[in-house]
Amino acid sequence: MHSSTICTVVGSLLAALSLIVAGGCESSKKPNASAAETPSSTAASPTAATTPEAELPIGEPKEFEVDANGLLAGALPEAELQEGWVNLFDGQSLYGWFIYGKANWRVEEGAIKVDRGEKSFLCTNLKLADYELAVDFRADAKTNSGLFLRTQPSPEDVSMDCLELNIAPPDNPFPTGSLVQRKKLDPSELGKFDPTTWHTYLIRMQGDQVTITLDGKKVLEYTDDSGLGRGHISLQHNEGRVEFKNIRLRPLAAQPLKLDTSWEDDWVRSAKGDAEFKVESTEAGLKVTGGLGQVQSKADFGDFFLQATYQLAKPEVNSGIFFRCVRDAMLDGYECQLNHAVTNNDPLQPADAGAGGIFRRAPARIVVGDGSKPTYITLLAIGPQFATWVNGIQVVEFEDTRAADENPRKGLRTAPGPISLQGHDPTTEAIFKSIKLTEIK
């Protein structure tokens, strides 16, 4: 199968109230809104390709056509990657989301669209409390929609159960830019605001402080004393037509682990193995060569966002970032794979789990780049759920449903453990240029 091959993505429209991050494969504990992607040697079914959207039954599964080149085009600019941004929407499918309620959510022309059906929510599989979120949106003049933050799939009382950032006409009790039932924005502050053109929300959620910026202008600050914790990010269909695109998120308060000449302040080299770890210059980062081996972080980490920059000598180089490891054991942890080899020159066919794959658990759905240039990888670990992004493109969602075990090689581990950087074999030649973490409490 070549990289131009179209693969079919089937999204179900069920939801689970307890879902945090859906797995990369089917699980009896979760719905799978669009997380299961099955590469195929043919295009999506004729029904999905030819049936007009207005004739598709609301609430029925819908197929998405996903092209490898189109997914790869969603890589973020390096400046945004350096700032920690990742995409929550791949521009082609609803991978990473699930639908609650019956409405005609779909993807067209690189945007998420909805305009018919009952009150409904499109929810991220992940649940977070603190982050910065950017969303482009446009709506019809009379549309009533919104962004729901720290929310459950169907909140009963928006004044207590979530934060609802409205998209609504000026005559609405809480027009665009307002937090419903919490703080109203005077629509005159927006000037000549045309809802039918694209606008951008930038939302910062940190503790009880909420800051809303609209089209580059700070329009609202709010102190939330309702004690909301982790929740989904949801897009709402209430009435009217609304579209969303360029949905990006980044963690806050990331702390670096040293990879310069003082790297041994944060890392311990294992006495076992032949791998060599050294810093050749302050700018170069920590280089690993020469065989099997590891360095382990002195600190333990449980739930976190990890963002790393690395570079491989060639795509076939094998290394990895291990996490929730057993202290002082050799690479006994979950492994976030660093390998860019593909089969048949097709990025949809990783040869060895693919960069961002959770090795032996969930392969990357696509291999992003060849690793020869600085490559940005993001790993989110919350309890038994994991998600990864490479250069801003989400490549994995996985839920570990195994029985608990101290060693992640044998079963589920949610307890904190060190981060380990891997030397795999004599051909390993990798440079870790930066690693930073945001711990999730």
C-alpha cells in the first residue's frame, strides 16, 4: 500500500461517561468515535463517498476518507512545535473525538461541521484541567453553539458542571465571548463582529483562572470557584450551522530535564549494557550510541505531558523513551517508540511500531517524517490512557486494559516511575535535544 492510499476510518457515535483517552483499538469499556483506523487498499465505500450529507441518517456511523499525504500536511510549523502545540483535529477525520447525542457532525474541506440534529456534543477523548487551547470557528448569524471546558459529555448545569464559552448572536443573554451563566461580555466590545467569517478563540485554563482572547484581543478574565477538575473539551451543536478548524492545545508549566553538560544532575546512567551517553557540546544534546543501555531520570513521574525533541542518524535507528519504569531495572517500562522505518515506502505501514507508537501495545497510525531532522514528540499519560503526537500530528490513542503489575511489560502500571532513554543496539545513534514535562495532578 503506497502513501497515497486512502484508508477508511469508521467512527461510531456512542459515548462513555468514564472515557478519558480512548484506546487505539476496540475496548469493551469505551465507544470509539473515530479511533480505529483500518488501512485498506481501496478507497472508502461508495456509500460514504457518494451519498449527499443531507441524506445520511443522523446518529449512524459515518466513514471518513483519510489520505496519508493529507495527514502529513497537518504537521505544525517548527515555531509552534517549540512552543509545545499539538493538533486535536487532523483535518480529515474525528480521530481523538467521540460524539454524544444525535447530530450530523462531519468533516468537510478541512473543518468540523454540524447543522442538523438534536442538541449534541463532539468531545475530546482526553480529559484535562489546565492547558492553552486555540480554536478557529465560524457560524451563521443566528447560530447558538459553544466550547465546553472541563466538562462531562452532557453537563446538566453549565453554571456548575463545566465552563461554556459561547458562540451566539448579540441578543443572546450570553453572546459570543461570554461564559454562560458566569460572566457576560458586552457585544459592543467586539465592534463590527461578523460571525460568518473565521474567528479564533485562545483560551487559557490554569487553576481557577480563565482567560479568553478573541481574534488577538483579550475579552474576558474569570476566576472559577466551582472547583472543576479534569474534563473533556467539547464542541456543541445547539441550533444553527457552525464550523471548527485548527484546534490546537499545549500544556502549561512544562519543566525541563537537563540534557546539556550538566545532564547527570537529572539522570543516572545504568551500570548494565554497552550504550554510551555523552554530550558533545552544549547545543548538541545527549547522544546515545553503541549498544543496549539506558539512563534513568532521578525523579519519578506518573501522569504527565512529556514533550521531547530528538534526531536520528537514519530512519531505521531504534531508540525509545520509556516511562513509569521499574527503578534500576533495564528498560522495564512502557516504551514510546523512536523509529521511523516504514514498509513499502508507505508511512501508513510502520516497520517497527513507528515513532510515537506504544511498543507492543499500539503502533503509530502513521509515521511522521524520517527522524533525520529535529523531531518533536509529545506523550500524554493519564492513568491507563496514553496519547502521542509527532510534529503535532496525533499518531496513537491507547488504553491499557491488562491486569495491574509493577512491571509495564507484564501488565498495567499507573504508579509513578522514572523516565528512561534507550540505547537499543550497536546501530543506535540518537540525540535527545530537549525533554520537558508537565505533571498532571
